[in-house]
Amino acid sequence: MNNPPAAPEPNYDSAEAPPPTFHIRKLLTLLRKFWWLPFLTLALSLAAAAVYILRSAPTYVTHASMWETEKVRLPVGELFSDDPQNEVGNQTELIRSSKLRQLTLARLQLVMTNGIPLGRDGRPLQVELAVKQSPKTSVFTVEATGADPVYIRIYLDNLINEYLEYKKNVRKAISGDTLASITDQVLSKERDLQADQDALTTFEQSNNLAILQEQGTVAGGYLEKLQTQLSDYNLQTQLLDATVAGQGGPENGATNISAALLDSLREQNPGQSATATGLQSASQQVELLKSERAKLSKYLRPKHPKIVKLDGEIEKSQKLLDQYSTQNREQLAAMRQSLKMKSDTVRAFIKEWEAKVVEANARIAEADHLKLNVSRTQSLYDRLVTLLQNVDLSRNLEKETLAVMENASPAIRTYTQERSVLSMAAAGGLMVGLGIVILMALRDDRLTSLFEVNATFGDSVVGLLPEMTQKNQKDKSRVSLLEPDDARYMYAESYRNLRSALLYLPIEGERPKVLLITSAVPNEGKSTVAANLARTLAMGGSRVLLVDTDLRKGRLHDMLGLQREPGLAELLRQPDTWDDAIQKNSLQNFAFLSRGKALGHTSDLFLGQAFDQVLARMRREYDYVVLDSSPVFATDDAGTLAPKVDGTLFVVRGNFSGARQVREGLELLHHRQAKILGLVLNRADTSARSYHYYKYVGYNEPDNDPDDGPRTQG
């Protein structure tokens, strides 16, 4: 048969224990246990509130209301604006302000002949004020609360009157300041308007605007004509420059260009047309003679009389053409000089007339600027005068739209403060009580349930033992050991479950035979767990030896009703007393070795060779050896024995063992190379919802029904 794979061993070795965590289950457990604490704090807080109410003076309340009257929509009404979004808040703060309170007290000193009631501090009786607006209405309700019913009613009426008067005075003060400011602005703008008008009048006296405008129009037309004439002269000059630049004789076309230019300028220069005509005729004559000679040269020799005659005529005509060309160039130069003089003259006229146009336009612009200044200043002045008239009219009109709708009602007794004090006391008392329980849950690291143990140490619980009480036993704290036919079904089945967990632990190698049972601190039930586990193993048919290794304060012999001596202490000193030390009772397969005579420094004995020999004999003669050791933090016995055994079971008591103590105890054993098989949660709360093991007690009773027919088991 193959052993199941080994389960990962929980890691108990940590440098620092984690802080205690808050579990809702622990809180609920503490609430079930200390349910009376929130009720106690609630009762105390209500008692304190009752004392406060009895010692406090009764309070009375009175109401008065104001409403927004009809508004006359005048243009001047827009001069005053309100903030509708914050209107209620503004009214509330104004009514409750110290300014209005002082004005109201000053008025009451004149009205009340008996004087103003004083409080315990010697000051005028305090009156609480509240302002509310009815939904979808313009009605404001003012509520006054105080200890004197007559005084608060008079106080509220005078407060409302002072409030309306104060708002009226504020409006007058604001309109008066505004009127003075606008008056100063009107006077300033009136002076500015007078200065602008004087400047315009002075300018018009020295400048005739009609003549200036006519001069500007005439000068503009004449200037345009001069610009056109200058453009014509510039074009003619460019043509002449191109002609002069291209003259090089008749062979390069200069004659044709000059003739064309002379033709285009014939109307402007009539005296030059004859020269241009002669030049054109001479050029044509030369071309004709050259053409005729070219034709004759094909048939006649160069010295032929006709050829010689033509050469003479060509030479003569060429001389004439040269004369005309020279004369033409001179005429062109004269024309260019004439055009330059005309252009210069026109430019001078243009510059002169441009200055006249600029001067006329500047004067016209200055006049327009002066007129615009007068117009702007006049407009501002008119607006300010209109605004001044409106403010003056608005200042003399009654602008307050709030009016008293109902005067202060008769004061009635109110219990609002008492209800508020009681509700606050009740809530505070419950919160204090719950806070104390929560604080206890936060500071208490005791392990209360299987869920909390697993959450703190991982899934390391191998046994869950319920809380049991003995009804017919004098010592309620000690539970009797298990018997073969024990009627405590749940209790017996929990130990059988622990036995099965040990028999089928997922470990490698041989099954553990020597088991050490220990805990962190005393009173966690480890001795009871060790005795019942040994007896349960014996009931299963295994040979079991229960050893009490707590040589100082072991009590297993009392629980079993056996002798204390001789025991382990005597056996370690005299190994030959084995048969005398081993005790038995009526339970088959069960043997017991008591602690013997109490000794000190017992860990020295466990380190000796004698203990190893005794332990080896126990392994040979018994199937299981269960060692009940002292707590880890009580002595060093558990830390000395743990490395010598096959496995250690660590007992944790529900609602008693602290998580920090358990973790430190597990760390100590882990550092001693102990093999910890798991935790045993002892005295678990069976009433918890998470505990569901072996609650079906009916399964423990045999079915004696004679009917052997088929049955469905639920």
C-alpha cells in the first residue's frame, strides 16, 4: 500500500508575528458574550441625558413670518439687484448676525420697562434664531427659541422690525454713496465736454471746412492728371532709351527703329517728321540698289559699266543715309532731353500738389477727430445724467419688498432640544458600547473558531474537540475521560476523528508512533487531550502507552485514578523498575506511566542516555506512545522532547489561547527541529454556525426496528 503524498508543512517560522486581524465572527462572538455592555452604556448615557434635561430650563418657541410683496417694475428698479440663489442664506445670516442682535437689544432696553431678562452668566437671555422658506412660496418664517416665553415673543417682533429698518437704511446709504459718485462723474464729464467743444470751435474759426474739402477735391483731380502725364513721359523716355541703345547703323535695323519711333512721336514733335521721312527714303533707296546689283551680279562682271554705275549710286545713297542717321540720332537725343525736362517739371508739380492734398486731409481729419470727441463725451454725459436722475428717484422711492405677514405667535413649549439630547445620548451610548466591544475584538487575539485558526495558521488543524460540561460532576472545569460506550456522542466522535487524522496523515515514510502532546501555556487541556487520544487509540485495537512527562505538575494519575509512584522519574534512575512503573486499568491495550516523584531540572533527564533507552523500549513494546508534556512556555521539557519523538500535536484552546502565544510556541518548536503534525482545537464552541461536526446525534443510536425492508436514510 502506497502512502499518500506528503502535505506541505505549515511555515511557523517568522521573524515577526503579524498584527492581530479583525474578524467579524470574533466580533459577533464577543457581542453574544458581552451583549449587556452596549445596553449598559445606553442606559448610562440616557440617564446622563435625563439628568441634563431635568437640570436645564424648559424651552419655548415662537414664529413670525415675512413675505415678498408685489414689485413695481420701474426702470429705476433695476438699479438694485438681489442674489435669488443665496437669498435664504443671506436672510438667515443677516437675521442671526451680531449686528442685528445688538440693535434689537438696544431697542428692547427702551421698550421693556422691567428690563431685559438675564441668564445665569449675567448676560441677556440667549435666543436661538432660525429662518426657513416655505417651498414654492416667497414666505420667510423666523423661529425664535428661548427659556422665557414672553421675552422671546417681544424679542422676535423687535428683531424683524430692526431687520426691515436696517435693510432700508443700508439701501439709502448705498444709493447715497452711488449718487455722490455719479454726481462727481457727471461734473467731470461736463468739464471734458466743454473742453472738447471749445477745441472744435477754435479749429472752425481758423479753418473753413467747406473750402478745405473743395481744395482737397480739386487738388486730387489735378494730381491724378499730373500722374497720367508723367506716366506718358516715362513711356516715351523708355522708348527713346531702347532706340538709342539699339542704334548701330542700318545693317542692324537701327534705321527702322528710329523711323518707327519718329512716326509714333510725330504728333508730339512735328518738326522732326522731315528727317524721319528722308531717313526712311534713303534707307529704301539703298536697299533697292543693293537688290538690283545682286540681280546683275549673276550675269555681269564686277567691272561691268552697269555694275560700276550701281556701286557709285549705292555709295552715294549710303552717304546720304549716314547723314540722315547722324541727324536722326541728334534729334533723338534732343527729344530725350526734352522729355526729361518735362518729366522733372511734372514731378515737381506732383510733389507740390501732394503736399497740398496731405495738408487738406490732415485738417479735415483733425476736424473729424474733434467732432468725434465731442460726440463721445456728449453720449457719456447724457448717460450719466440719466443714471443720476434714476438713482435720485430710486433713492426717494420705497424699495423694500419684504413686509411682515404675521407677528410673533404666542410662545409654546417645545421638546425639540429634549428629543435631540435623548437621541444623541442613545446613539452615543450605543456607539460607545459597540466601540468598546470592537476595541476588545481588535485587541483580543484569542482564537475563537476553526475559521480564525485556519486563517491565522493555514489549514493546519487536524482535530476539532467540542466544549463539554459535566452536569453531575462537582468540578465543572474537568471533563471525565472517554469510556468504551460513552454516551457523549459528539465528544467521542471528535476523538475518533482525531485518531483517523493521525492514522492517515499525508506524510512520507513510517507512520508516527511516538506522539508528543503540548501547548503554549497551562490550562489549555493538553493532558485531557493526551489521555483521551491514548484511550481512543487503545479502543481501536492498538497497544498504547500513555506517559506523563510533566515531572513537575503532571496530574494524569489523578485523572486515571492510578498511582503516582513509581513512575517515569524512578524509571529513568532505575531502568530495572519497568514492570513496577507500568500501570494498567480495565481498558484493554492501554498502559500508563505516571510522572513519579516530582523533580526539578527535568530537561536534564530527557537529554540523558537513560531516557533514550526507555524511549527505544517503548517503541518496541507498543504500537503508539503518547507523551503528555508540560507547556512550551512553562519549562524547556517540550522543547527537549520534541526532537526525539515522531511528531508533535499542539493543543489550542478556543476562546483562551492567544494567536501570538501559539505562534511563538510553534516557532520555538520549529527552531528545535520538531516535526509538528498539526494543531488540535480544544473546547471549540459547538454553538457557532461554522461548527457542524457530529451534530446528528441520532446516528449514534442503533436501529432496532424489526422491519428489515429497504429504507431510505436521510
